[in-house]
Amino acid sequence: MKKWLAVTAILVLIVLAWFLYARPKPGTAEYGPVPKSAGQPDAAVAKALATASPQVDAIINSNFAATSPPQTIYYAVPPKPPVVPAGKPQPLEYTNLAPDRVLDSVRHAIHDFGAMFGGNPVGVNSEITGQLNGANPKHANFIQSDAGMRINEKGELVDPWGTPYFFHQLSGTEMEIRSAGPDKIMWTADDLVTE
């Protein structure tokens, strides 16, 4: 056993000595030529540069010029709209039903319209309300007054406090519906939202 350990140790020392002293060094003939850097022209290019016109010289030199690294582009996520504190609550004007039930009825009306016509109604509140109220190819009415859905004098679907709903089209089949809530101010903390 001691004999094998001695032989293994001698072999390790021989390999180590070869790596340190006997193997070819970079840049020697056995190892191969040292690669040139991209900015270093070889002898043929240097000769061509010496006999070239100033315009050609400038073009050739620009090919060997170092390029700047590409700029990093940062994408910022757009900030969410600020939510201001809720204002003074107002009493219900148009119905005694719970506001979230009325909003849910509006959501169902939008979904029923989408199921019948293959997509949501589009446009501003008055255009969407018109489409839900029969201005569609089948003259179907999706507005249910007994579910608390009311239309103001401008033809807009309004929440229980009398503020027009805000419709935000998310896709062809999804829509966000926002009620201003009891303070009657859109984009505050008491807003009611559904999809």
C-alpha cells in the first residue's frame, strides 16, 4: 500500500512540474500566435493605410474605432392614480337598494350584453347606456329599474347618489365599472369598483 502511495505522489509531482515548467507558454510558436485586439490593425492594413487617401483613411480608421456599449433602457411602471380621502357622504338620491347591489346589476347588464353580442358595449357612459337601453341590433333592453339602475337627463347610467358611472374598457369582454361613491367625487377612497 505504501508503494502505491509513493508512485501516486511521484506522478502528481511530475504532472505538476510539467504544468509549471515544460508546457508551452501563451505567445510562443508551440502555443500559437497571440490574438490581436480588435482595435489593432495588422501589417497589411497598416500598409494600405499608409498609401490611402485621407477619406479612405478616415473610413478605415472609423471601422477600428471602439464603439460605446449599448445604453440600458429602463422601463418605469406608471404610477397608480392618487386616491384622495373621501369627501362628505351624501344621501342616496335614486334608490334605496344597497349601492353594491346596484353596481352588481350594472355589471350583470354589461355581461348579458356581451353574451348576446359577443363583446361589451363601447363608448362613453351615454353611448354605453344607449346600447344597454335598446340602441343595439336586436333592440334588447338590459336596463332594469327595479334593480336600482337609473338614467339621468343626459342619458347616462348613474349610481345611487346620482353620479354617472365611469366605464373603463379592459378588453373586448372585460370592463371596469366605477361609482364615485357617497362623496360623489370620482377617484377617492370610497369609490365602488367592479369588473
